[in-house]
Amino acid sequence: MEKTFVMVKPDGVQRNLIGQITNRFEKKGFQLVGAKLMVISTELAETHYAEHKEKAFFGELVEFITSGPVFAMVWEGDNVVNTSRNLIGKTNPSEASPGTIRGDFGVIVDKNIIHGSDSLESAEREINLFFKQDELISYEKQESAWIY
Ligand code: DAT
Ligand code: MG
């Protein structure tokens, strides 16, 4: 089954949105297979966001993502990478549609509440960056029969 990496950023944690965000993924029908509250090191932040290291906002991005606890998760489901990006909404909350997480909870791009992997390759890379294999749990849910 496909997996993706999703993370409530420090602003989302401070604004008490962990519950509402996980609730949206659960209600959608995706399954949580790993989660932890953690503070990201500068090194991990720079590796995670390496594709943006030449951007003007890179320094601020690393500072922001390391500024407080994040809630890191791995979600599983059919087409979960793409669908999660749709649940999350566009990068800039001012352009994100109402009904999406960023559209409903965010205002500016610097503080856009949540991260989600943008491709299968990113998902694999990011899951391995944040989680050890034994931190991911494979289990059956009865309700899967009513989702698939
Ligand atoms: P996404 O998080 O939607 O994958 P991205 O990979 O383009 O977006 O950028 C990573 C993060 O960097 C994004 O969630 C917020 C921040 N960011 C992007 N563009 C920015 C900008 N123009 N100014 C400040 N921060 C920005
Ligand atoms: Mg991205």
C-alpha cells in the first residue's frame, strides 16, 4: 500500500491543530501507520528541504521548522501521496481553496501549517529521513473493507 509523509509544522502544533488535521486524514479513509512529536534538528531540516537551499527563504524556512515541536506522521492508502496534497491545498494559503487544510487554517506562505510529500520518490525519501522501519506499524482495520 502507498505511504506518504505528513507533518504538522510548529505553527500548527502551537495553534492546537494536530487533532483537526489528523481527523481529516482519518475521516478521508487513510490509515495512520507512524507518528511522533519531535523537534527537528537544523541538520535534519536542511536535509529535508535540500531542494530549496538556493532559495532566498531557505534560512527562514529552516529556522521556522526547527522553532518548536512538529507532529510527524506516515499515512497509508490508495493514491495517498497525491490525495494528501489535495487535502493540504496549495503552498500559499492565500491561494489554497476553502476546504483544504491550508485554505481553512493558514494565512501566509511562511506559516502554512502542514507539510506533505509531493511525489512517490519524495515520500520514500522523507519517510526514511524521519522514521526507522520499526517505528512504522502494519495492521488491519475492519473498516478497510468499507473503503476499498
Ligand atoms: P510545499 O510545502 O507546498 O511542498 P514548497 O516545497 O514549494 O511547498 O516549499 C516548501 C516550504 O517553503 C513551503 O511549505 C513554505 C516555504 N515557502 C515556499 N515558498 C515560499 C516563499 N516564497 N516565501 C517564504 N516561504 C516559502
Ligand atoms: Mg515541497
